[in-house]
Amino acid sequence: MENQQTRKVIGFDIFGEFPRNLKLESDIKFVDRFEKAGGNGISIEELSKHLNDKGFENYKLVGGDILITLPEFMEKTLL
């Protein structure tokens, strides 16, 4: 029977610094404001450590650009 403890959580994120290969000025300004207010994002290793320290085991973290990683993940998962 499925319950909250049996569901796997899949987390997609760039993890860490935002990429700087942005083309739109509005995207560059957004990243600058975001990093100034909140700093760099957490690394995948650091987040994994915190989740493990809290006893979470049923998760998978996928690092990278979600426009690339999500379709790849779905293709592998659905095969």
C-alpha cells in the first residue's frame, strides 16, 4: 500500500551557482538580484547531506538545467 513514506521525491535544480551563459539582459539582471539577495544556491552534495542527516532516504536529486534534465529523466523513466 502506498503512503507518504513510500513515495519517492525527485528534486530538479541547477544546485549551486546559476549559469552565466545567459543571453537575455532581463535574465542576467534577475540572476544578479537573486544572488545578491540570497547568495548562491545549495550544492547537491550539501543538500544530500542535510536530507540524510534528517533521515530522508527515499529521494533522488537531479542536477542541471531542468529543460534538459527533465526530458532525459522522463525518457529513461518511461522506458
